[in-house]
Amino acid sequence: MEKGFSLLNGYDNENLRYEHDFPPSFPWNHDRKEDKPRYIKGEDGYYYAPTQRDSGKAILSLTGDLMCEPKMCRENQYGDAYFFHPCFQYVRNIFKSSDFVIGNLETTITDQTPYAGEYHVIPVGDRLKYHCNGPECYLDAVRYAGYDAFVNANNHNCDSGVSGLFETLRRMDAHNFMRTGAFLPGDDRVLFVKVNGIKIAILSYASRYNDLDTHFWTQEGIDNVLNYFSPEKARADVKYAREKGAEFVLAYIHWGIDYQLEPNEQQLSVLPELAESGVDYIVGSHTHCLQHFDTYTTKSGKVVPLIFSMGNFVTNEVKELCKHTGILQLALQRVDGEIKVKQYFMPAYVFDKMGSGKYTVVPVDSFYSGVDCPKLRDVREYVRERIRLDVPEPASSSITLKEVCDIIGVVAPENSDFAPITKLCVRPFAVVKGALYFENGNETEQEKFLIKAYFAEAIIAKEEWAGIKTLICDEPMSAYEKVAKHLRARFDAKTVLVAGGYDKTETREKIAYALSSKYAVLTQKDEYHIDSSVWQNLHPYHEYCVMEIRPDEPTEVLSRVINPEITVFTGAVSVNQEENDSYVKLIAQGMKSDATLFYNADDEMLTSSVEKLDVKKAPFTYEEFAEETGISVDSFNGYINENYNKNETEIDGFNLIFDTRAKLGKDVETAIDKAAEKGEFIAVIGTTDIDNADLTEHALKKGAKLIINAEKDEREKEIMLLANMKAGDTIVICGGRKHELGILVRRMFGITDHYIKNGR
């Protein structure tokens, strides 16, 4: 196995025909399709993500130095291969929920010199200089983490010589990372990125190169490939960026002295030169430890925020000050033609070992990491003291079992202040590891078994449950409401609640898609589809939370917690008018008195139930919803489900035909015939009123590779089928799959947000 071999890229998927998963010697599962690059380059020179909308709001996540050092290499080595994914397992969800992620890649990636784990110093004159070089699979790991781009101007650029630097940059290009700070011939000096419509320019400078720039025999090479800072260069770069339409200019600068907690004279002298050049935000690196936030007021009166140093982000350095780190999040918003910035800082710490990871970065907020320990509490206090300026942490739904007990007035179990709750649950099938379950009193024995089997942290119940930590409470649902309201009060997002019978998922996704044209929106994704707990994933910069509620959830309680601004009923939940009346009434009782209630006026039973309520109401139309929320009706255009009755499209090289309204075998045959015209295909068939035996025979005659009955007990078969698809295949989705079309399409193509026709 050669150096730089990537386990993920090198493993033959054909072997999946013979084995269910990797053998035990492999440390990780497959790469996920969502780990593909998000951004492509447009004709105007700006990179953009096709799935993003021009909302004028963006969340950027920025980090410090991404090291690939000797112990990191050795501890993450498996035979001749290296595997760094676990280093990032606790921050991945943070980055995946950001619109853009960037950090300082402080290593070369080349096979032309030894890796740092093999040879970690270079003789320079009469001294030994630290040598940073890692295998190519390190880029797989940072892609898994969620990085979109890197700044590269740092003192280790020249550790592997000119050819090693060029190979590093070409490998980054091959992995489709955006970059700036070190340049190949023909590169643009400025990185231009369009994030949700906001035009951002990114600059990257270094103050020194460890005396190794002597590898460049000509001044022309140094000037064109490396990026020494100078005031003249910065002014020219900013001028060029503004001329190309940049609304926000971010500058990374590699400066200062290693392991110094305070800015030195060089940093303080360069700061005014960089700030006066016209940049909007400055992020420092190089010192391998955190330095504080500050602001600089230019001669024109412009206030430029900065952090002198972000320190390391992943490292194996032994000094304690080197292990304290964090994620800087910038919430950008275009207001009256100007970009306003809110900044948040999430403290983190690099553990030598945590879970399955070696030299793993862990956020202090247990909501993101699932980890809570005294060390992380000390880290939060230390980091808050270090950064000085009052930069808030983003609010989260992080809460310990002890805090829950204090809120509901029960005695907390011993050591419960070290037990982060991953989720508040009111449905047995929604329980995840570490969740707190609130008893509703109607659980079956099978459901109780599931709650325990899914490793709930504890339950709130009226009586003791055998085999699980139980907190006795007279009114578990009232307890849930208290805790949920306590957490919900941390966020300002408005809520759109989608309730009722059929079409909930499609309606919710379409509403969220339209709202995202103007607002920062949170909605359910695959992992949240089974219950309404999505609101527990809110961030302070979300403006809307669009969620659906199931009939078997505690409707009245949830609607009081959520307190929705708008409620949309999609259809009757029962053929029994009395049951339907009761359901509608429970939701209406939980809403504000001035809440707007939309409903499907074509459904006579639902209409009858809604008209009995004394609330503001209107038939549900997308035009009226748009007027209520201040968005354009055109915002709904492009959603792939819009014409699902006759839709045919192509995504990632696969043909997709869906006819989800088809109820009769003849209609499905027509869809199969259409797919057969395209050649080899896979048909995924629903079960509602369909004679599968006849359809199977018909499809096989037409050359179908496989038809499956997509019941729940055959989902594993379905997933394996989709995993083995190849470009050119056609998928037919029909029958009773309408309610799950969105989930199925995302599963096929790894699309975790909303999808747009011809958008990928």
C-alpha cells in the first residue's frame, strides 16, 4: 500500500456484494455522499454553492491552524495508511450546518519529502526547524469535517521545497478545495466566494517562511508564489476585490511569535497597516495559542474587528496553552446594501484521546459534542478569559440532567451534572443515545423496550421503570413543557408548524425552501423526520423554524412550547370527524390568540373542524402564505416536488422519474415504459393499491435491474440497491411513496437540504 493511500478512496465498493461492512481493521465507515464539495466556480470568478439561495444572510465558520504533526501521524497510522477522520468527529455537525468553512492548512501534502511522523525536523543553517508534511488522505479527513476552503500563507509553506508546495496546491485542487495565500502560476491572488448571495473576498498573508524561502532562487518566484505581507500589496488586493464587487473582505494573517499569549510589537505595528487597507475583518494565526479579540478604528472611523490569533485547531503539541482553541462564527447579513456582522466564539479543546479519536478537537458545548466533563468546563472559563472581548457563544439546547431536575423540582441523581442530554423525547421511536424520555402513559411494552434499547439516558415517569434510570414525577408532560420552554426561550426564531394528515412533509419542505430565499431557516432533515424535536437544533441566527408535527405526538403541549406564528393544516388526520375535531382543537389551544391558521379548504372534514375554532384562519394558498411572511410567491419555484405528477429530471448523472400520484398498475407501467426508453434502470415501487407481481413481470420484460417493495422491513435492501447505482441509471418512484419522496431523493444523492431542478 503506497504512501498517501486513502482508505476511503481506495476501498473497492464492489466488495460490498460479499460483506456487510468493513472488516474490524478498518477504523471508519464509508465517506458519505454529503462530503462532496459544495462550491463550484462561476463565470464571474466567484465560487458558489448551487444549492444555496440569494438570501443575503450567511454563517461562516473560521478556525485556526490545521496541523498534521508527528504524533498525529503515528497515532492515526494503520499499516502503511493514515486515517485522520476521528480527529474531527465532534465538530463535523457544526461545520455541516454552516454555509462556509475555512481554516489555515499549516502543512504541506506531498510524497516528495518524508511525512512529519517519519522525519519531523529540517536542518536550516546551524538550527533545526520543525517539518510539517502529511499524507494526501489528510485532505479526505478535512473534507469529512466540512471544510470548504483553506488559507495557505504560513511559515511552513516551504518545508517540502518548491515542488512540494506546488504538489500540495495541486492536490488541494484535485480535492476541490478553494484556497488562497500560496499560488500556482495563473492563480488569482484573491479568493472570491458567493455565500447565499453575499460576495466575499478572502486574503491570506504571512510574515515569514522559516528562512526556507531560499528554495526560490529568484525574487520573481517569491513574489508570485508566496505571499509576504506588505501594506502596498494589501491595499492593491482590497482595491481589486472591491472592483470585483466584494461586499465583505476577510483577511487572514500569519504573524507573531510562537507560544506568546500577547500580541508582540510586530503584530501591533502590522495591524494598522492591514486595517487601513480597507479589510472588514482580520483573523490571525501562527502563535499556536489563543490571543485575544479586539477592534481597530481606522482614520476614516471604520471599526475593524479582529482576533490576534485563533491558535491551533488540531494539534499534538504538549503545551497546555496550545490545546485551547475554538470556532469563530460570523453571521453576515445584508442590510440596506451594507453587510452587518455578528460574531460568536465556540470554545474547544484538543484531547490526546477522546472516543475513537487521537488528538481530537472537542467543543465545550455538550450539545454539539455529546461530551461533558470537568476539563471542558475549565476550558470554557479559560478561553472566555483569554479572548477578553465579550464575544458570545452561540446559544444551544445544551442541558444536563441536573439542570432538568432543578427545573422540574425533582432530586437529581448523583453526578448528573456530567450527563449532557442529547435530546428531549416524547415519542419512543425518536429516542437516540443519551436522550431524556418523558412518559406519556400510553407506552406499550414493545415501546418501553425500544426506549431502553436505544440507550436513553433516563426517563421521567410516574412510576419506576425496570432497567433504566427513572426520575419520578407526577406530571411528566408538564415537566417536558417546563424544560422545553426553558430551552426554547433562548432563541428568537419564528415557527411555522405543519400539522394534519397527508402531504405534511412535502408542504413543510416547500415552505422552508421558499422562506430560505429571504430568511435563515431551520427545518427537519432525514434524521429529524420522525419527530418534531428539530427546534432543539436552533441557533441564535435562525429566523424561522419550519417543522411538522405527527398525530401521535403530544399535540397541545408541543404547540404551547413551539408557540407558532403560523400553523398549516394539510388535511384531516382521521376519517372520524370527532377525532379530527379534537386534534385540530388541541393545536389551536396551544397557539397564540392572534396566530394565523392556514388549512386545506379542499378537505371538507378538515374545513369543518377548523371552522369551529375561534382563531384567525384562511384557506392555505402559497400566495397568501407569501403575503403573510413577506416573501415572493416566486420563491416557491424550483422546488423539485412542485410538479411531482409529471416530473422528470437528472441529478448527478442519474435519471429520475417520479409519478407519485399513481395508484393503479397501468399508470406505473407507463412510468416504467418511459424509464425503459432511457436504457438500464432501477425501479423503486410503492405498495399502495399496486399489484406488485404483475408490475415485476412487466418491468423485468422491460429490462429493469430490480424492483423492490419499499416497506420498512426492506429499507436495508433499498439502501444497498441505491448504493450500487451507477451513472446513467434511471430510478422510477411511484405508488405510495409520495410522503417520503423527499427523504428518498436525499438518500439517493446525499442532498441534506432542499433540492432544486437542475441545481446539481
